[in-house]
Amino acid sequence: MHFKMIIVFVEDRKTDAVLTAARDNGATGATIIHNARGEGLKVSKTFFGLSLETQRDVLLMLVEEHLSRSILEKISDAGQFDSEPGTGIAFQLDVEDAVGVIAQAQKLTNDVEQLL
């Protein structure tokens, strides 16, 4: 079984919608890192050294490669990444090897077999 790592940077108010979309489309779980900070094309505004930008969450999901593209697209739709600039980004990376995923392997095998 081959995996992809989907990494999502999203406004914290959209985290739940993104997680729901990912799970509904085959993701079996996620690691969430709260209160990350980032900057885009424009430098963030500050007030006495405090950022006025909304906080971001970082989501890490290990997903089966056959499911990864559809999960990525559903994440984008749920987070409104293309329609509302600055709300977040998501991308996927190849995973060469993974351990500790035996519990998810049976569910993933069933899901992928249904797709094929």
C-alpha cells in the first residue's frame, strides 16, 4: 500500500469543515497543530507587536494514494481556498514508507477496492 501526506494550512474557523470533508472522502485521521502563524503575499498587520491576522491550523493526514487527489479537492472546496484568497492551502507529498498504520490498512484496502 502506498501513501501520500496531505498537509493543510487553514484558518482555524474552517478546520472542522476541512476535517469533515477529508474524513467523508476517505481520510482515516489527522494530526492537528493549532495556532500556527504564516504570512502570504502581504505582510500581516500588527498592533503594538501583536498580529491582527487570524490564527491558522496545520493538518497532517496520511492517506492512501488512490484517495489522495479526491481528498485534496474536497479539502479545497470545504476550505474555500480558491474562492477566498488567504483562507488556506493544501498540498500532498509522496511517502516512501510508513509504519504504525496496520489498524487503518484494512479499512483503506476496502475503500480502495470499492473505487477500483
